[in-house]
Amino acid sequence: MGFMSLVFFSIIAGLIYSGIIYVTVPYKIIDLKVAFGYLLGGSLAVAGVMGVHELFPWWLSLGHDLTVYLFDWSPIINLFKLQLENFIQVGFLEEFMKLGVFTLYGFVRTEKGDHPVATMFYMMMISMGFALIENYAYAIGAFGSNAEYPYQTLIIRSFTATLGHMIFGLITGFWLALGRIPIGTYSRSWFDVVVNKTPTIRRWIFIVIGLVGATLFHGLYNFNFDTFGGAVMGIIYLQLTVGLLATSWCFKHINDTFRKSKKKKLTVSK
């Protein structure tokens, strides 16, 4: 199997989903060159994860070590260990690195002021780039070990893991985008009233919420696989379906909120 075939099967599902989003969001708010830059940036997130593993080897055994230290009852040890590994060692670290790459690329870009929908899309492209590298690594492993069904393994990952990573990125991107829309442009909650005078703090809070949300969704995805293996595919498909529907609502909500913000701004200026 050639390199381009591996790349194709690794990314096909992501291309389909990102293409659907691109043709359905408001016209010309997404710069394809910038989106491609974020896609390439996803590989840096993979490098960041590998760097943490290399520089801090204790991170790889954190779940085991902490579980042994806290518990001595065997039925709960494995469950707690799996949760630490999937939610913290993998989910949090990978989502944190993606967010870090997104932030760094944002600093070096010359053009700013992205539409909130574009913010969501670009964060998704970071995750898509991450998934491409990860899938390619899995493909090399599958074909190198002479697995029984290497093609099937790669295709399943393309339509599960790739979409999963993209959904994780969209969750983070939604909260990043929401934090950049001025306060008071939609129904004000108690939270909005409290942080009304500190928009910077509000943005950071939303960043944390996005990171935590993506980490939880990511950790749950991995935890299901680790706990039940292939028998959990029905639950995985359900989780992905819910994620796709939820992120579709997020796109619409962000776009509507932004339009209301602009409309209110124009009304005030008149």
C-alpha cells in the first residue's frame, strides 16, 4: 500500500465532513490557505504530545502510579486507572496541545478578526491534522505487523477516530468563538452579569470550558474502546452522531449570535 493510499484512507472522512461544513457556512468567511495552515499545524500538536512523553516519562505511568498510591481495592484500581489514562494522560494532553498550536499560529498570522464560525472551523482543522498523523502511524503499525485486516482497520479509524478528533476540536472552537463575541449580544445569564466588567477573564474561562469539554468527550471516546473494545462500536457511533448534531447546532448558534451582535452594533451606531 503506497503512501498516498494511506493518506487517502486516513483522511477521507475528514475531507467529506469538512467539505460539507465549508459549503454550508456563510460565504467567504473561511480562508482555505489559513485552514490548510491549521491542518499542517495539527502535526505540531502530535510532536508536542511526543515531546511530553520524551521529556516527562512519568506522564505515561501517571494513571498506574496514582491509582496504586490511592487505592488498594482491586475492583476499583483498573477502573480508576483507565479513567486517568484516557481522560488525563491522553485526552487532556492531546486537546491541550491542539489548543496550544491554535494559539501559537494565531499569534504569527498577519490577518486577524476571524468570523466566529471560522474560528470553529480552524480549530477543527488542527484536530483533523492531528488525526491524519495519528491514523498514518496506526496504518504503518497495522501493515508492519501483518494484521489480518489492515485496510478495514484504517477505514474504520478514518470514519471514527478522525471524526472524533474533529468533533473534539469543534467543541473547543465553539467556546473560543463564543468568548470572542461581545457580552450582552444574547440573553444575559448570571454568569454574564458577573464577568461583564472583565471580558478578558470571561474569554479565559470560556477557553477552559472548551478544553474541559473536549477532554471529557475525548476521554469518553477512548474509555469506551479501552473498556469494551470492538463490542462498543454501537456506542461509539452514537457518540459521534450526537457530537455531529451538537456541533451543527453550535455552528448555527455562533452564526446567529454573531449576526445579532453586528446588527445591534449598527443600531447603536445610528
